[in-house]
Amino acid sequence: MRILLIHADSMSFEVKKKAIKSAQDLKEKTGHAAEALVVFMASEKPDETNPRSVVEKTADEIKKVFANVGAETIVLYPYAHLSDNLSKPQVAEKIIDDLYLKLSGEYSVTKAPFGWYKSFHVECKGHPLSELSRTIRPDDAGKEGVKESEALKTEDKLKSRWYVLDTGGKLTDADKFDFTNHKSLKKFVDYEISKVRAVDQEPPHVTLMRAHEIADYEPGSDPGNMRWYPKGSLIKRLLEESVSSRVGKMGGMQVETPLMYDYEHPHLSKYLNRFPARQYVVKSGDKEFFLRFAACFGQYLMKHDMTISYKNLPLKLYELSHYSFRREQRGELVGLRRLRAFTMPDMHTLVVDMKQAKGEFLSQYKASMEWMEGLGLPYEVGIRFVKDFYYQNEDFAKELVALIGRPVLIEMWDERPFYFVMKFEFNFIDALNKASALSTVQIDIENPERFEITYTGEDGRKKTPLMLHASISGSIDRNVYALLEKAHMDQAAGKKACFPLWLSPAQVRVVPLSEKFLDFALGIAEKIDAAGIRCDIDDRTESMGKKVREAEKEWVPYIIVAGEEEEKTGLLSVRVRETGEQEKMAIDELAKEIAKKTKGFPFKPLPLPKLLSKRARFV
């Protein structure tokens, strides 16, 4: 059972028409409730194994939230869109009817009819507990279909406390912190506390990813598996090369490992239940395999087989996993923000002890800061601790906040729910106020022992190291999402939308005034190409105004007009997107300016035909 609980000033609905043949008989076509806890509900396949258990657990959860928010009435509203793994209609109908009977003896309850299309209007109160989502699993649920780890079930029930740690080292309850000068942090805190991950409208980057021919949905695959067009593939590859280069300079040794693993492997089966992810299942003969949801598994097994000395530590293995798979919930899948197949740069570092672990954590934290700032992405920081570990390392937490130079969100667990004692995430806040984790590092105190990873100490004895999990960039796909969302927000604020110059598919566009200047334009482009700059030519028979407008719409950083005056003087008329200015400069001046701005970043050639007239459209 999936439920979304909204504490609302009011909720009203009106029945429109049947959605299924077996729709319930109507008693009332409309409903209204004030000061209500609205419970949107979707019954799922596992609920069929024990509907009674689902009713009991759902009722308990509703009662708890009802008491916490101080609502006056309850609205039960069937809402199939919360899940893509729905139970049979008759099971769903019985569950909601039984739930109504169970609750109506104690509370004022309104039940929307099952099996009908309905319009509805909800006025959400907007406090941190006014939007909550829950996953209810029946006791002894069947094991068919999507595999869920024990950690994922634990995460649904996880209780934590939320604080804000400021640059002065003061820890304040999140609901008591003054967010007056920290609007973005407030959005992040509200998002994290509400735990509502589903998206009810299309985020702006989806329009942009299609308009710019970056990526698109793939109807021939499972949702959350995307197709990437040449421009998008270029941006991805440049990001991958950049983060891989950074990790290499940090001492990461690049490896490759398989995409799928045996469910029955003695080490892996235990780890699966400590990682909060839904897995894809692959059957081969009578055996079941799972598609990896991170590059952990292969690296763990590789380290298990290695001969490691204390002299080798810290030891870092790195994989750019072009394909990691998590069977995320359907309602959370939208655009590039959350995918079921994604690219994740994954580094695992073995260390001697906690002192060395914190040193590496700090180094990787700084590298992640550099990554985010290099992309020009604003971010908010979340650091999560087991409570005891926080208070044993409070000065370390304060050092991390001081480096950022602004308050951060702190989440604390009374007990350790997963394999790590602390982690950080740098979160991008998008146009819909949804937070998405990018860079992240965790300190793992379980898996080296579980996978029997050892090293030989100075005394010649076998010892068990600690391990850090790091993704300096986070998912590459999500980086592209963040860049597009930021571009949209820049536009909304009256600024010029753009990609970072080193990621722009075309860095320079040459626009000849007429066909007779095409050879001149080709000569310009040849010289710019020789300088290691991506340059294309708009040779189409369109007006100059239209060509320039389209180059602007494509966010081309530099637009060169090639005409008679430019040919005579050797000085180019260059429209600079960043400043909005028209400048006169020689080719070598332009090349030097671009080289200065892209220094230290990787380069790849133009991903499309140089002449725009030769290009097919992907969208």
C-alpha cells in the first residue's frame, strides 16, 4: 500500500465518470471536508497476500499522523497514480472499505467512491508535517516481482531528528531555526522532513532536454530508461571524463565489474538487505540474479581477493558505472531527476581507522565542493549521523559546516539503520522545490567485515579496514538535470540561460551573411577547430535575424557574423552570450578567451555535422 497524507485546510471532490466497470455504486457525487487529513491510497500486488494486515498497519499510521497534525476529520481517497504495481480492483476496494469501517468508529471519516474518475481540490497547509508519504507492507508478503531490501523497509519506518548546524557551531531544532536569510535551506529542510518524493507536475528541465535535443523518454523500454541524443551524449561524456580525471588525481584506480550478481552469493545476499534500493530481477535458467544498483558489489569482491598491506592504505578503487539500476517508484520518475538506469561514478576507499577515514572524508568533501562550484550549481548540504557518532565527532561536524560557510541540515538517527555511521549529500533545489542529492560520501563500518576484506598490519596480523563510499559528482544524468533546471531558473530571473562553456555542444557558431561568404565562414571555422573549440556553421538559406535568434535559443556562447567587413578587416563581429555584448576580435583573441575559460576541463569534438543544413532533427 502506498499512501500520501496531506494535512489540508479543505478538500473537495466531484465524481465525473466510471474508471472501471466494477465501480462502486454511488451514494454521493460530491464530498467536502475541512481541517482534514487527506489520505490518497493505492493498493499494491503484495497487499493481496494479507489485506487484513494492510488495513491494520495503514489504520495505525493514519491515527499517528492524525494525532500529530491535529486534524479534525479524515478523507480516504483512492488514488491509483501512486503506484505502477496495483493490486486487483476487488482487493483495493475491500481494503479501503474495511479501513473506512475501522476508522469511522473513532473518527469523522469521508470516503471517496472507488473506481470513478473524480476532480478534486486540496488546500494543503504547508507545514513540515503537512505532506507525508508512507509505504505499508503486509506481514508475510509474497516475494514475487520487485525485490525490496530490509533496509528499504526500515527506511520507510525510519525515525530521525532534524537540526540545523550553523557556522557558529550551534545546533538548533529544524522547526525552531530562523530561516529568514536561508530561503533555499528552508526549501531543502521542508522537502527532507516531508519525505514526499512523488512529482505531480512536469519539471521545467523536461521541456528543455527535448527542446535542446539532449535526451528523451524511451517508449520501447522500462520507464526511467532514457535515450540520449548526440548533444546529450557529448555533455555526459565530458562530465564523466572530468570526474574520472579528478578521481584519478585523488589516487582512484579505475576498474570494471559485472552488471548482475547472484542473489544466493553468501556475502551479497546479506548486503542487499542493508542497502535501501529496489532491485531488478533477472532470471537465467533456475537461478535469479539482480542488476547492480551501485558499483559496490564488484569492488567488494575484488578487494576480498586482493593482498593488501597497511602500506597500501588508503586504497581507492573507482568505477564509472555506465549502468546502475534501481527500480524506483513510478510516481517519482520524471525526466532526468530520478531514473531507473543511470551513470554513477563510484569510488570506494579502504582506510586503517576512523582517524584516517575522517581525513579521507574531508578530502572528498572538498573535492565535491569543487565539483559543484565548477559547474556553477547552487546547493544545500545535508549531513546524516548516528546520534552517538555525532556527539563523539561534533568538532568534525562543525569543521564541515565552516568549510561550506553557511548552515547545513543535520539528520540524526538514535540507532544505526544502515551500514554507515555518517554521510553527506550536496543537494540541488530545483524549480519545483524538490531536492536532489548529487555529490555524496559515506563512512561504512560494516561491509569490510561482511565481505572479509582484510589488510596486513605493521605487526604482521590480518586486520579489517573501514571503507568510504564516494561519488564526487553523484549521478551524471542528475548533473544534466540540475544544469537544465538552473538554466530555467536563470531565465525566470531575467538572466541568460546557458551551459558551462566547456559543456556547450557548440561553443562557437559562424553565421555567414550570405552564401557568397560561406567559404570565408568555413575558413574561420577551420581555424577555430584547430584551437580545440567546437564550432559549427549556419549555412541555411534563412534570414540573418532568424539564424541569430535560433543560435540564441540554443544557448550558443559565441556567435560570429561573417560578412564583407569581417573579411576585409580580419576582425570578427562576435556576439558574446555571457555579457550580451557585440565585440570585435581576431580569431586568436577569441581562441585565447575560450581557452582561458575552459582551462582544466576535458574537450571532445563537435557531436553533429558542422553545417546546420546537414543536420537531421531528433525531436
